[in-house]
Amino acid sequence: MAMFAQDLEDLLRQSFPDAEIKVEGADGVHMSAMIVDESFRGKNRVQQQRAVYAALKGKMDGSNGELHALALTTKAPD
């Protein structure tokens, strides 16, 4: 089952309700997401990306995951 951009944005919005989120990708398995959220302030890139992967709730886990690849850009607001 594929995951579409709006589905991914909705899922991320549950964990990052006040974030600026931009999701791109039309094939349902390879996507990119930019997330700008205050919760990332003071965290390094690995910590930020772990928070995003946790928000995905297993959608990228293993060969049966709905999402195969996700290019992430994460940062705190300027």
C-alpha cells in the first residue's frame, strides 16, 4: 500500500501540530519532507530525524513498510 503526500503530512502533523511541513513526492513510496518545528531547537540532526521517524509510527519499517524512502530536512524556526 502506497502512502501519498497528504497522508504523510497528516501523520506528521499529529506529532508536530504547529510545524511548517512541506511534503513532496508523487509515486507513493519515495518522498521528501521539510519540517520546521520549535521542538527541534537545541537538538542535533540525528535527534531531530529520530523524532520524525518516531512520528511515522512504523510506516517505514522493513520491507512491508508503506514508505520506502524519505529525504528529510529538519530544523528549528529562525
